[in-house]
Amino acid sequence: MPIIHEEEFTFVTNNAVDFRRLYGKQDLHAGLVILIPNVTPRLQRELFRSILGHLGDRELINAVIEIDSDGENSEINEYEWP
């Protein structure tokens, strides 16, 4: 977490539980992207492309983007954290 915070990285992970906890301790962060389903790398890339399309060119300051998929449909949720 220190490197992520220091370098102001937006972090992408499948590990929602741990990173929600870690980001909850940060007053300011560059964003967190969570891929909910644990899927193959190819499908992870597809989900990530969907998120990039959703975001456009805006920044994710103190925002979390989550994408969930049942294999047929995807749902993107965005919220502030903490």
C-alpha cells in the first residue's frame, strides 16, 4: 500500500476484501478498481476494457469502481471510499 499511495497509482485487483480495508484507512487515494468475479486473464481484460469505457478520461480520486459479471452481463458500480 505505501508504494500505491506514494506513486498515486489507481490499483486494479480481484481482492475486494483486503483492498477495501486498506483503502478505507486512506484519506486520499487515486482510485481502486475491483474485478469481482475470479475469471481467466482474457475475461479480466474484457472486464477492464468495460471499466475503461465507463470511465472515459476522468480521474478516480477517492473512488472505487467495481465490475461484476455472470458471464453474460456485466454491472459496474461506482462509489466513494472512504
